[in-house]
Amino acid sequence: MQVQETVCGQFAALATALRRRGLTAKESHAASRAVVDWFGAAIAGSLQSPAQALRAAVAEDRGSARLIPDGQPAPLRTAALINGVASHTAELDDIYREGIYHPGSPTIAAALALAEDRGASGRALLRATAVGYEIGDRIAQTVNPAHYNYWHTTGTVGTLGAAAAAADLLGLGELQLAHALATATTMAAGLQQAFRSDAMSKPLHAGHAAEAGLLAALAACHGYTGALDVLEGSAGFGAAMAQSPDWSAALADRARPLGVTTATVKNHSCCGHTFAAVDGALELRAQGLRAEDIEYVEVRTAITAAKVAGNTHPHTPFEAKFSVSYCVAAALVLGSVRLRAFEPEALQHPLLNEVERRVRVTADAEMERVFPSQRRAIVTAVDRAGLCHEVVRNTRKGDPDDPLTDSELAEKYADLTEPTLGRERSKRLAEQLWRLDALPSVRDLEV
């Protein structure tokens, strides 16, 4: 079998072509935004239970990569695992909308660990990030939405994105890179059931993807081979985990904007399926609707959103992050659905809980029809005087068609990092991250 005849081989050719041409200024800036956003999410999640538990379990040995946020040395695979978990825990990592996928958590966790281990430049890290996003995004878009019925794309496809990023940093040729993708594919896992209950498995998907993808690339560098037809084969990834994916479409349109330039930056610390509804609720609040005056709220949203984020009357932060009704109530009562919305004080807030019980979520078949490329919600509130207030959201704040500005992203980063790092340390790290393209070595980052 010729490598060029396989889907893994063709993705490898795409990745190496991107390495050869390098990034434009716009693409490099987009990759910098992705890394800034990743650090904010990782630092915010680093002190939460999933990352702390894994750190206690596997981080005894020292190495040449570092853990977030204290910079403690760790073996590169351990760093990829734990930092990947941390970056997905607070539900603040970026999204590729069309692929129902969080590319940043596994891709950047793997690339950063390897870049630190090898002393790679900031420019090399940005290019590897862009390569990993491009491969992962194209595969995610191809296998979804069917894949998402049972599989968590970040845990599955994220393994290939991480492998592509690591392979780029290692300078693998087409054949070796194809084998890295093939090996990564057979290690790809992460079940939807993992986030249908209060468990730590969901962020582990991102960390495992980062570590497994990194291992696949390192192994390929030393001659390890994979089944090159593992994506398209009769018993391969597409056959087992999707519904007749069109791999030719995945590889078409080589001139389209890179995936890293079309990432959604999350504006709220919860499941992205709640975002359009949360944005609508925030608009109603800005228009003067008082939570105390609400008789009831109806949220119409896509069937998938209503199913994945359908928890009601949540008792834990995890349950609340996957609850449209809670997140809408938090937006109306608190005016923000960032980290403090999931602290014990908020979960026990009498008015917030009262409003949550007044929120009805309706699954809308027409909104499902345009999912995942469009994330819609209609939020209708009736006040105690009988007046109706309604907002229609056809996208989410942070999506490519309503993006966060650099200033808004910087504000999000500061909001997430200053409580842990302090203002001065957070600011110094941000200055380095925004200028990654000029950083001689990633080891110079003041993590």
C-alpha cells in the first residue's frame, strides 16, 4: 500500500505542506490567541480536583517539561497529560464549532510539553499548534455530527490533532507523520457517557488525547508503524465511530482559512451547548429585566444542546455546567457565567435556584437541522406583570461570526489567571504569550 493512497498519508501531506509554507501574520496571531486562551483555561483548571488528583498519582518524577501553573518539572508525557486535563476542567477551552470539538486542550498540551522538552522556539510552537488544529478540525468536521452520538470528539479526534502537532515539532516526514496519525487513531477514545454524570472522566479525555498523540509521534520518530488505512478501512475509525464519513471532503479545499483562525473562544465557564441561551439571557438582563420579576423563562435550542446540557436542579458544579436552565438562571441573576457561577455560594443562591426552577428548555428540530454549523437559541421571559421579553440568538458570542476581540480575550485571560498567579505574574506571562513569535525558546516562558 502506497502512503499517498491512504487518508492518513494525505493528511500527512497536508501537514508537511503547511510546515513548509509557514504561517502568515494573521495565522500566527490566531495561533497566539489560541495559546493565550489555552493558558487561561489551564491555569483556571489546574487547581481543581481532576488535575490535582492526577498530579498526585503520576507526577512524582522530574523531567524537562513543566506543569501549569507553578512550572514544576515533569516528564513530557506527564506534562501533556496533566496540563491537558487542567485545560479542559473549567470548561473554558476553545471550540471548533463545525466539528463539535475542543482542539486547544489536547493539541497545545502536547505541543507545549514537547516544545519545552526540546527547547523549541515560540514560532515553532505556534506553527505546530496551527498544524494540529488543521488536522484535528478537518477530521472532526468529517465524522460529526454522527460521531458525537456516542463519542467525545476532544478525546478521540484530539489524539490525532495532538499527534500532528507533536510530529510537526519533531520534523517528521510524510511517511513517519502518517504512521504517527495511524497509531494515534487506534488509541483514540472518550465516551459521551463520561459526562452524563458527575465524574472526572471528561477532562481526562483531553489529557489522554494529548499524551497518546504525543506518544504516537515520538514512537513514529523511532520507526514505530501504524495501520495506514485505519481511518477509512472497513474496520477502521470511520466505520466504527461515524456514519460513512466523506474523507475526500475532509481533504478538499486546501486553500480554506486555517482552522486555528476560525476557533470559537469560550466566553462562559460551562458547556458550549448552553452559550447561545446564556448570551440571550445576558441580553435580557442588559435590557433591564430583573431576575426578581421573572414569572417563567422558555429556552428553545437544538436537540443536541437540550440533551447534552439537559440537567435540571443541579447540586454540583459539574451538573450545573451541563445545565441550560442553571446557566440561564445564573446569567439572569449574577450577570456572568464565569467561574464564580459554579462556586458553592452560587449553587446555593436562593434567587438563582428559584429562577432555575422557572426555566423550561424545549428542543427545537429546526435548530437541530442547522447544528453544528449554527448554534441558535430563543430565550423568552415573561415577567410577573405579564409582559413578554424575547431575544433571538443565531450565534454565540465568541464564535467566528461574533468573535471576542483581543481586548476581550485579554480580559478573560486576566479574569482566569490573576486569582492564581497574582496580577503582576499574570501580566508578565501574558506579555510573553502575545509575543510568542519572537520568543527564542519556549523554556523562557515564565510559567
